[in-house]
Amino acid sequence: MSRLTITLKAALHRALKETAARQKRSIASIIEESLRLRGIRDQASARSLVAQARTL
């Protein structure tokens, strides 16, 4: 697993921490879910998705 450092505005960071606490989740899990929802996937997953689409 890789580590990543990002810079957020204080209000957004606070909202992210509050959301994580309220949902009893980690900040990382919320960010990972957000990336998946935006369509950002690892290369193997992206290739698999393209292959599935081509069979339709």
C-alpha cells in the first residue's frame, strides 16, 4: 500500500474528519470510495472494465 500526502483547506479537512468519525470509517476509506465513484481505478480494474464493455 502506498502513502499519499495532500493539502486541504482547514474547513474541508475538519469536515472529512467529522464525517469519518460519524460514519465510524477511516479517512482513507472515504477518500478511496470517492476515487472509485469518480471512476479512478487501478490499471487492472480499468482493463477489465474496458474488456467487459467491449463484449456488450
